[in-house]
Amino acid sequence: MICENVIYTQKTLAERYGISIAALQRWYPYADIVKPRKRGGYFDATTVEIADIFYVAIKIRRLTCEEYLQQVIPAGGLDPIFRTST
């Protein structure tokens, strides 16, 4: 759940997932995340939600980036994936 009072930069978003900024930047093309501006740029709530879904898919469900693109995106999210795998 996203707290509306929290502003995420690349550094704070990477800290949220326990990864480096470089690792977070490698997520951008797969998770369809738009990098914020260089100075003073922040992620909006929608982008943080997308990053959360990507994090769950690759870290908890252990999907590869390619599996994420092939399974999660066409299914419309993780909910259909969870329903079929249990």
C-alpha cells in the first residue's frame, strides 16, 4: 500500500526494495517505468504501484524479466497468475 505522503526518488525507491539504484534502473524497460527528471524528479503513485507488482513478480514469484513480459503483462497483472497457479 502506498502512503500518499511519501515522495519516492530513485534512491528511496531502490531502498524500498533493498536493491541498488543501478538494479532499479535495469527494471525500467521491463516494468515500463519512466525515469524521473534528473534533478528533483519523483515517481508518481502509479509508477510505484507498477514497481511493486514487478518486485513481487521477480523477487517473490521468481519470474524472470522475460516471463514477466510474456505472462504478467498479457494477463493484466499478477492476480490472474496467482489464481491459475494455486
